[in-house]
Amino acid sequence: MFGKREAHLLVLNDLDEAREAVRRAVHDASPEELPGLQRALQILDEAGDGEPQELRWTRQVLTDAGVDPRTHEIAAVREVRRKLPGLSLASAADLVRRLRG
């Protein structure tokens, strides 16, 4: 029944909780603390741009390898599987296709 071995990519993302904590800190911050906390909030807002983490990971893997998933889908799938050994061909192809959008 479960004959194929496959690594599953599990991403935990607590950015919403961190963002809310920094927002509360901004509200109560002293003038000296405010610039740093505002910058931290900006970083958190940029990191949580709404794109699923597994797609960000896939995009980064392909960017680092210099592979364009739109023009070189097979190479992209191969690179994703190289970076995450055990990932099935179907799962890697799905990640690449989702990037192609």
C-alpha cells in the first residue's frame, strides 16, 4: 500500500504570531526602540508575502542553481529532487509546475 518512499516537506510558519508580537512592542516602544522595531516589522511583512513556503523554497533552489522552470522544466524538477532526496518525481513536478503558474 505504501511502497514508495518519499520525503515530505513540512513547513511551520509562525510569522503571523511574530508579526503581532512586534506590532504590540511597537505600540509600547520608547523613542529609542521604535526605529528598530519598525524595521523588524517591515522585515516580517516582507517575509510573509502570502506565497506558500514550499514555493519560496523551490524558487530559491532554482534561482541558486540558475534554472528557469518556465523554459527548463525537466532540469528544474531534477534540481528540486537533488536538493531534497527522496522527494517523488510527481511531487517535484508539482512544485515546479506551481511556480510556472
